[in-house]
Amino acid sequence: MIALADVIARFEADYRARHGHTLCPERAQALSAMQHCRSRMAPQLLAACPDCAEQRLIPHSCGHRLCPHCQHHESERWLERQRRLQVPAEYFLLTFTLPGELRPLALHHARGVYAALFSAAWATVQRFCRNDRQLQGEAGAVAVLHTHSRRLDLHPHVHLIMPGASLDARSRRWRTKTGYLFSHKALAKVFRAKLLAALKQQGLGLPATLPHKWVVDCKNVGNGDKALVYLGRYLYRGVIREADIVACDQDSSGQVSFRYRDSQSAEMKIRTLPGADFLHLLLQHVLPKGLRRARNYGFLHPNKKGLIALLHLVLRIAPRPPVPEKLRPAFPCPCCGKPMLVIRRRIPPSAVRRREPVLVAETLV
């Protein structure tokens, strides 16, 4: 398996020479984090065995969302939180896609465009839910932003998982809808108007030509479990697995090949491109600092947990039993195999190289 850190080390100089003008602080930080993840250049933690007094220095993981090694624990925690908020209703997966003509705008004004994409998608769903004859109330949804296609091209879209249900605060009624939710064509028209209005309000210059038909998809996903797992998988664990990087040429050609599943034929295909361009594809999916990739709306907002508990009580639905929070796996002692205790974290690599008195252990690699 080809390590992403090795690809970065091999092509970082070429990337900076060719695409250096696009290297913002967030992308530079992501590049450094993924290259040094769990290496000698990463901060270290000092672990000690309580039985045999063995001490070891262990490199920290980088914790970056683009890194394929990290965030598995956080992904499981997010998934469990969303499952605790599930309500007795059929769930639907709605996908709001940014048209290709607006993607260059997303590259240069990511914070404003992605914020508008979230707000327009939620406002559209909220309006349809209030006007629907069967629902007529407040909607609830979990929204997750994806910025990549399977080929790693820029393809921003927001997924909304929402129950076919509404809460009418005035009449104190819980209404549900099954089988069919909303017309995707009608959703697309309203979404187009709301997103363009939000972009104009921010003062962003729109391209001269825009498509009249936009893409919005709406499909039934049963109880929502599989859809939540699908979104959680891509929320925290990067945009490509290291197992899918199938070739990295070390000669002068400097090509990187990765495999992906074609969305039309469902067949596995190989894409090959220069290493610098591969890193450029990867880093264009780094979000601005502080921009949340996942958001909860309506009665599924975190401050409505009491309401969800009341719904379970009134409808006599047994809530999903709480799953004990999984602890991060302990480091086994290389001498006796017992779990080691962490006694110090975030030790700078410079301190390790200087061999400060407290650091008397051998570095693990």
C-alpha cells in the first residue's frame, strides 16, 4: 500500500512550484499535518507501563479531517449522536448540488458559497414542509457537506437526511408522511432561487450564464441508518483511502494513479495524473477554518433533545439504548503486553531530539 505521506514528500516541491498561488494557510497546514502524521516529526506522547515501568515515546496522529488515518473515533461518536436523535418515521435523503458554473466561485469564496449552500438547502426543505398538506409544520434534518466527486474533482453538494415528519408547535401535533416526500423538480426551482439570492446578498459576482435546470435528488432511505453510516464515512475520514492509491512513479514522469468507482457504470476505473495535480485535487477539499461540515436543523437541532425524548414518550416508542462510549484503544506494552498509561502529551519533536531528562524512552516508529 502506498502511503499518502510518501506521495506528499515526493511531490510537495512540484506542487508548490505549480500550484503555490492556491496554497492558503489551511491547505499548507493540512499538507504538513498529513505528511508528519504519526512520524518522527509529529508531536510525541510519553506512555509508561504501570507493571514493568517501561516507557515509550509514541507519535501523535495529526487528527486532520483530510487524513485517511485519523478521525475514525470521532466518526463513530457522531454517528451514535445522530442515531439517538432518530424519530419514528420514514427517512429521506435529499441531495442539493452546486452547478458546475458556480464551482470556480466556490474555490475562491469557499466560506460564503458553502454557507449559502447550507442555508438555501435548509430553507427550501423548510418551506416545502410547512406548505405540504400532510406535514404543515417544522421539519428536522441532518445536513452534511461533500465537496468531491469519486474522481476527486470539485463537486460541492449538500446531503440532507430528514424524516418524513413535522412538528406543529401551535396545535402540538406530530405528522408523518410515507412513500413519497417532495417533487425533485419543484425542489430544484426553489433551491435555485434561494441560492442565487443568498450569493447576490453576499455581493459575490455570478457568472454570465447559469443553467435553468438544477439537480436536486430526493429518495426514500427507510429508517435512515444506512444513509447516516454513508455520510459518517465521508465526514471525518478524508476523500481517498490509501488502499485506492495504486501507483506512484518515482522516475521523472512523476505520475500518481488511484482507483474509483464510476458513478454511471459502477465499474472500478483508474485515473492517472501528475503528482502535483493529484495533491492539488486533494487540497482543494480543505475547508476554511471554522466552517462546520455537518449541521442539524429544526427539531433535530442539539438543543431539541428534550423534545425528541418527549416524542418517544408520547408515541410509546422505545428509544435506541445508549451505547457505552468507546474508549480509544490503549497502547500495549512491548515488554509485557499490559496497557500503558499516557503520562505526557504533545511533546515537541525538538524536545525529543534534544533528549531532555524526562524523555528517557526510545522512540517508536
